[in-house]
Amino acid sequence: MTTTAPLATTNPWLHPLAEGNPPPLSERLIRALEAHQAAEAADVASCLQVAQRLGDPVADLLVGMIVEDEQRHDALLRSMIRRLHEEVEFVAAPDAVPVLTEPGLGTAETAADIAASIRGLMRNEHEGSRHLRHLARQEPTLYGGLYPLLLETIARDSEKHATILRYLLHEIEGRTG
């Protein structure tokens, strides 16, 4: 008969940099929110580039709607992160959020290139939505349920953004097809 030892919850092999203990949930939430904030900033830059490459007033309007939401999300996430920092007395890096930009594709750019960018943005919106809902489930009672509620509203906006981007994608495909 073979016996097995239970896996210790503080196994240093599973969490070698934390001396065997995972970081507290609030610190993980802070890092996750900061990562989401940075990803949204990168997506805003990509959305603005797509609108500029399309040069279409309807695309400008729709991308403007997405950008306004993302700016509101950024302010909200910044506030949530600041509150969590205050609560756990966690010393964080400066509030600088890196913005990734795509190099311009030049005059030889095709509708297929723009469509690929839009598909990537749609995928990011769907993944971001799922991630935010996952975070909300991890701490469902944080601040009396306020944080999960706020994360859900941002997730729903992300789904709305994916719908807007899908419309732009159909318009581009309709022009070339």
C-alpha cells in the first residue's frame, strides 16, 4: 500500500519568492487591477490608431465612445487601487501606466491589417471582461460588495466595446468584400 503526504499549503516550491506563502489577496488584487489598467491604456492607443487609419467619421465617433469609457475606467481603477494601497499599507510603484503603441503600417496598409488590429482589440475586451469577473468572484464582499459591482460594470463596458469593434470590423469587411 502506498501512502501519500498531503501537499502543504505553504510549499516553498510553489511560492519560492514569497517564502512559501502566496501574497495576500488584496496585494494580488492590486497587481491584477494595475495590470488591467495598463492593458486598457495599450488598447486605447491601439483604438485611436485604428480610427486614425480608417479616417472615417463614424469610426471616430465609435472609437471616441470606447476611449471615453476607458478614461472613466482608468480613473475608477486608479481610485480603487489607491484605496487598496491605503488599506494594506502597500508601497507601490508610481502611477505611471505604460502605453504601448504599434508602429505605423505606412501607405501600403490594407483593410486586412486594420481588421486584424480590430480582432485583437475585440479579443482583449473579451479577455479583460472575463478577468474582471474572476477578480470580482475572488473577493465578493470587498467593501460591502462595492468593488465586485464596479468590476462588473467595467466588464459590461468591455463587452459593449467588443460589440462596437465588431460593427467596425463588419464595416471594413463589407468595404473589401
